[in-house]
Amino acid sequence: MTTLLTKVGWSAYLARQLARQARFPFASAERITHEQSRRVQAMVRHAYRTVPHYRETIERLGLQPDAFRSAADLARLPILERDALQRDPERLTSTAVGAHDRLTLRTGGSTGAPRAVHHSTRSIVQNAAHGERERSIVTAALGRRVGYRETVIASPHSTAQEVQAHLRAHVIQPRGVRVERQYLSVLDPVETTAEKMVAFAPDVVHGYGSYLAVLFAHLRADRPGAPLPRVVTFSSDGLSDAARRLIRDDLGIFVLGTYQAVEAFKIGFECGMGEGLHINTDLYPVRIVDSAGNDVAPGEAGDVLVSNLVNDATVLLNYRLGDHAALVMEPCACGRTLPRMTQPLGRLGDWRVVDERRVHSPGVRTIFTNEAEILEYQVIQRQPRHFQVSLVTRTAVRDAEMDRRITDGFRARLGETVTVEVARVHDLPRTSRGKVRPIVPLSDAAAPDNPTAAAS
């Protein structure tokens, strides 16, 4: 049980961590590199002393912890695959962080491979401070820093709610500083969510990109006079270009994307002035690699590897997150010096068709990105040569020409013998964690956590 004295201590720690966070993304490259190297060295020493997997790995490589001086040195470690975390999470858990001093979160709803990640109270408090980097952009758009209202649309047992509850249990948050939050379920129909959200009148709305696309299309079409938030932020799954235009251009709402995962909280954030996400590289350095684990050239898409230099409970270094993205090298107009990456381009994984042709999910994604009417989509491989495509569009009117372009896109990538069934839907089925899987390969089409199998 957390005592008042302990709460005072954690509150003071949070106050120290908050200092200068909003301005850190504008720091010199030298300072960012220095902070990153400091964290790398501290985390590797901690991992060597207290985490069985890293102690054995570093010794097997014939190295010492002092050999890891910078983020580039982390590439000397083998790539840590997600199934290692799934098989034996305790081998990646620090013996120095007790069960009483951590929060265990679970992930894997979209992949069917559950993984448990322990987060220390220390890392959760730090995470609250690091959120100021993106929150400062939101508050600048709102014109005030405190006292605003936020609607969070997430899974009924979302990571965000668990983290916030853990933070409230350990930190004193003055009422005037707190954000007043409304939590709604991503599993509810958008009509229900819209009614509750409008009654709450939030300044900010945060949710899964796929759900926000449908929600704001509903608000625009069916509740044209309803008050709207000033800012929309999204994470967990993407917001299509068409949905972003609807929310930003048609409705005049400031839109920001964030990149986070249960394994690594604050990986990156949009600034609103340039393409892509600024990477919190001092906290979560990112590598983009090919299938063999070799770094790819800037601008070239590959697998996302992340090293979590914040969480000292479950230690994840050189961890394959399961996303596909590319680095962006051009400087951003906003003046932030943190490096950038694209929004994740899709989950990793191949499809196999009868003639052995393969295509990654980002290759399928490009079929839809230039279709201005498509807000969201889901593709299910029902049979080796047969694909079911469900579309959420701006209007329910069937567009035969667009259907033909989609079919042609599949045939160009997978062969002329494939058949494509295109349908318009009001919303897309969600996993038990509330996410939409845009690409469902044949091997997963009947998986327990894929409600589309039953819905069809």
C-alpha cells in the first residue's frame, strides 16, 4: 500500500523529471546524443547485473557492460524477438525490481501472441513526465496548459487506464492541474460514443485511428451541429489519409499521431508541421533493419527495432516491435532536432498464395492510400486466391470504378487469378483489445482473437 510519504516522494521525483521536457526536443544534437549515451550505459549495466538474459548474452559474446557506450553499440546484441518475451518474460525481468514496485501489462491482442511486460513505478512516473513533449503541442493548440477535458476512447481494460490508475496511486496530482478525463469503450457503436462524447464536451479526443475515422465521419454526417474538440490525437492503429483530411480539413480539428506500445511507451509523436513522427531517441532509440537484421538506408522501409532505455523492470534492447516503417532524414520545419520516422506502415508478415508469390502488408496498403473516399479498410484472405475487402467510405454509394481499381491492384501484386470481393460496411470488426486488423492473412482468418471469422 502506498503511504502519503511515499506519494510525496514520487511527486517530487515527477516534478524533477518534468523540468525542461517540453523544450528537450529542441535541444542540440550533442545534448540529445549525450543523454542517449548516458541512458544506454546505465541500462546495459543494470541489465548485466540484474537480468538473466542479458548477463548470459553479454558473457556469451565475450563482452563487458562497458563495451556499450552508445546506441550504435546496442546493435552488437542479437535482435530480441517477440516470441522470446512471450515464452519466458521472467528471463527479461530485473531481479532488482520487486513485484510490489511494478505494474504488469499485457499485449498481443492483434497478433494472437500474448506478452507480459512489467513496468516499474519509476518508469511510469518518468513516462508521465516524458508525455510533456507531445502534450506541449496539444496545449499550445488549445491555448492553455491545465484544466482541459479529454475523452479517451480505448479498450475497456486499456493500458492507458491501468497506467493512469497506477500513477494516481503513487503521485499527488492537484485538482487544478489534472486533466479531466472521460473514458469510453472502443467496442461501443460510434452512435453511443458520439452521444456521450458530445455531452462531455471534451477539448481533446484520443483514440485508435480506425475508430476515430468512423466516429468523425458519423459526427459530420449525422450530427452536423454538435460541438467538436479542438484537438484529436491517435495511436494504436493508423489514421488513413482520407480520415485525416476529413477531421483536419473538413472539420477544422488539429490532428496529431503518436507512436507507442506496451513494450515502449513514448516512442514518437507528430508535431503538426512536418511529415512523420519525432522519435524520442534519448529514451527509445529506433533502428530500421531488413529481414536479415542489417540497417537499411534512410527512406527505405524495414522492421522497427526499439531499445527501451526507460523501463528497468522488463528490459528490452534491440527488440523487434513488429511494425514496418522508414527513417525520415530531412529537418523538420518545427525546429525540433529529434530524428523522425514515418508512421508505421503496417504489421510485419507475409501472405502466401498458391503460386508462392508473397507480398508484405505495406504492399497491400498502397492499393488504398490514393483512394480519397476510403476512410478505413480490412482485407481478409479467405482462401489462397480469394480476398474479402471491407471498406468504410465517406458515402455508402457503391463506386464501381474504385472497386475495379482495388481488384486490379490485388491482381497486379498477387497474380491475375485472384478474386476480390469488395463490400461497404458501417464499421470494422475489432479484436478483444479493440483494434482493427487491416490485413488478416489466411493463417489467421479463423484465429480466436479475430472476430471477423465469426462475423462473416
